[in-house]
Amino acid sequence: MKIKNIDSTLKRMIELLRMGGDVEGWAVALEGIRADFHSDPKYASSKLMSMYGGMGSLNDLVLYGDGQALVVENNEFDFLRAQLYELAKR
């Protein structure tokens, strides 16, 4: 059940990143993590958790469209990012 929740959360985050231009390649990185959860959840969880700290981390992402911050999408992304963190650390 947890893997299913992680998978759906990652899928939506990837969609939002693509809507925001994904200039840093985060969608591709999260797609790799998503695939890893199916083959080696412990490794994938560790890899994902390492994306949450430091400058330029997953925590720093802001989605933009046409030079403007996407407020609704950023709010959803922030919620999903926090949800994913809680799911992955268990």
C-alpha cells in the first residue's frame, strides 16, 4: 500500500514539474526514483531522502510558467513534497 501511495505521489509531482518547465531535470530524477521503488524500495527511499537537504534540493523548487510563479501548482507540489517525505521516511 505504501509503495502505491509513493508511486501516485511521485507521478503527480513529475506532472507538476513538467508543467513548470522542469529546467533542472527534477522530473527525470524523480522518474528514476519512482522506478527504483518497484525494484529496491529501501535504496529508493534512501536516495529520495537525500534529495531533501541542502542548497538546490527538492525543498527549494518553485514552479514557474511564463515567468510567473504557478501559485496553485506550487501549493500542491509543496503538499505532495511533504507527503512524500513522510511516506519515504517510514
